[in-house]
Amino acid sequence: MSTFTRRAALFAAGGVAGWGLSRWLGADLPSYDGTHRTFAPQDAKIMNDASGLSPTPIHKHLVMTEDAGDALVTAIRNELTRAQADGRPVNVGAARHSMGGQAIPRNGTALTFDNGSVQMDSTAQTYLAHAGARWSQVISALDPAGFSPKVMQSNHDFGVAATYSVNAHGWPVPFGPMGSTVRSLRMVLPSGELVTCSPTENADLFNLGMGGYGLIGIIVDLEVEMVPNTRLAPSFDVMEATAFADSFKTAVEDPAVTMAYGRLNVERETFFEHALLITYRETDDQSDLPPAAGSGWMSHAASRLYRAQLGSEAFKTFRWWNETKLGPALGGGEATRNSLINEPVVTLDDRNPDRTDILHEYFVGFDAFDDFLTACREVIPASYQEFLNVTLRYVAQDDQAVLSFASEPRIAAVMSFSQEMTQRGEADMARMTRALIDRIVEIGGAYYLPYRPHATLNQLTAAYPRAAEFARVKRTLDPQLVLRNNLWDSYLGQV
């Protein structure tokens, strides 16, 4: 059985081509006057995030390795007390892969949990994860026993509590955000009180913390649902983009489909005119599942093909042919559920010091998908940005999170741009982002909050109508505003 990851399954032999081209790709990308990194280096007093554009002064950074017991709770309480006495903010992070300071407390205490404890309960089909556990550690703990995370982010580098705190989702179907799979959690409130929260116990706190970006309390551990690990085989369907929403909906409603996602072509001339739908179903043979594989050489080779798209319409066309023709012709390869989700972010890492990868994500209803395509065609190609990829995922309706981005079942469009690290690059990205958010909100959609803080305050409140409610309750729970980050400082604290 093949142990390809999903990227390798799509890129297939095209990854070999990417590998052969890698010795000259990237080195000859255009360099512009004034293109240089203008932010301060990350040191003891400066913290940055995945964008490389959020240098933020901090008071101190503490890495906490304590187990999720009394020692950790005491340490958290001590740091909260010190911060409140000094009038400083506190925030907890794991990978800090957000892109706008959402996990960085300005001039405050940054806490990083570094403990991968995962305890499995096969009878309850749940696992108890330390707040600092990464998804790679969850997979490592569950895989030998034949289980898999029910929902996780698309990469395994991130923290479990962090995923709940940004209410991230994945590509298993037909589920909602990861928070919907959390049975219960424990968190320390700004007052120092340790509380247990679930959909039925302290449900108001649970719903505020889900997608609350660490502004409600500091999570200690979480009990999360798991499902059996299975062997899956992919199917590939190429279609016009206008047919994607109906086809995706049909796939999601098929009980035999356990994972599904889509792609759109990104060449400027025919931008977003064609779609690819990839669905996974269980194979007949579910015996002798191999251990979860990590990214092999094929994924890293394929990343060079991904990078070759920079400034090259020819390579964008070649990559689309590779995904829609060559990969499906080779069958894609069977893989276990855990192998498919066991993918690190570094697979597509940008090695160009003068550019940075910037993500966007938008959520639109199935009926609004054609309007979404039109909006993107009219806004994105006219920008100065290099558009590399869009992945289309399903997210079920979320009626729990106060800051929910899915008031109905929606298609989530995860977009990847390569941005020049210059003032003109940042200004153009901000302009394009605001234009796109306006169009998405007009058709009843929403944008995702962990990325660059380019939206206006009015755009945030339009996309998240309960933002004022969240801020009001936050001020009651945390009158000294000790739990803060840039999302609060720049947005929620202003409503």
C-alpha cells in the first residue's frame, strides 16, 4: 500500500519534475528595489508569527512543561497575578502560526505550553490532551491503537488547545469545526478560578472559548472525540467551477465519503473557471493498517513545483494538469486516514527570504458559491499578489461558538498567496483583502480571523454579528483585561 500523503498523491510523478527543477527554482525569482525584511529579529524581547510581519515587543516568554495538574494550574495563576499587578497582558500559544499577532501579548507575558501528554480512552472513544499537545503527538498516541482525531487542522504542527481557540476545522466530513468534537475542557479564568466547561457545563464559557483566541481563559487540558483509523482510496472528479458546489454537497451527504476537498485553477487568464473534487472512501480491505506515515521525499519534491508557480503562468498550468490529469491517471494511492492528515507545514515552506506566505480563508454558503467565484475573479487577478493555491473544504453549521463563521453549512476557501515583503506588497495586500471581504460579506459570507489584520472594524462586526456580545462578556470576566492579543487590541476591544 502506498504511504503517499495527500499532496504527494495529487502531485504524483509531477513531484519528480519539481525535484529536478528545484536547483534553479527560487534562486531566480525577481528581486525588487527595497525588498528586504524590515522587522526586528525574534529574540527575548521580540516575538513574531508565521507571517514574519508581526514583530511585537514582549515583557517575557515562558515555556511551561508541567503536566496538566496542580503544578501547571499554580504556575498559570502565579503568572496571571504577576501580570495583573504589573498591568501587563498574558497570552498562551503553541505554534503561533497565526499571521496578525493573535497569539502575542504586546509588552506582556507570552506563555508557550510544551507538553505532549495524550491519554486515550478507547471505551469512550475520546482522548485527554494537554493543552500544549501538538496534533502530531495526538496521531502518534492514537495510531497504534487504531484511532484517529475526529477533526484536526490540515497540518499536524499546531496545538490542540490552539485549534479549539481559533475554532479551526479540517477536511474530514461531514463535521463542523474542531470545537464541536471537544467533550469538555478545563481552563483557568482571569480570576484564577479553575473551571470545567462543556456543551452542557458552563456552556456559556465553552462557547466563548471556542474561537475565543485565548481571551476568555487559559486552557489546561481537553477531552476530545476520536474515530477509528481506516484505509482510504481517493476519487478525482474534474468539472467546471460552477458545478463544484452541487457536486461537493452531494459528496458530503454521501455516508461512504469520509474525507473530501476541492481545488480551483489559479492561472490569471482562466482564474477559478475549473474545479477538482477529491473524495476518499474506505477500501474493502481494512486489515493490517500500516503505521501513520509522515511526509516523504515526494511531498518535498512537490513543494518545488508548488514554488515554481511564482511569476509563472506556465507552471500554474502545469501544476493544474499535474493535479487533474497525471495524479488521477496514476490512481493517487491508498492511504490510511492518519497518514493523510499527518502533514507538517514545512512541506510547503517558502525558502525565499524576500517573500512570505500569506493565508486567507473565506466561508460562503453553497448557494452563494457562484457569487463567490465572481467576486474572486474580479478582485484577486487585478491585484499585485502572487496567488498559489486554494483548497475548498466543508464546514458544518456551527451554532456553538459566539464568534462563529458558519451560521449555515458552508464551503471554506483556504487561499495561499506569496507576498513581497515590502511596503507596496503589504499595502496592496491590505487593499485587496478589504475589497474581497466586502464582496464576501455582501453575499452573506465571513472571513477567518487568524490572518493578517487588514479588515476594517466595520467588516469584522459585519462578518461576526455577535462580536459586541463577546466583548461585553469578556470585560465582565476579565475587568483588568489581562488576557489580550492583537485581535483584542485592534478589533474586539473597540466594539
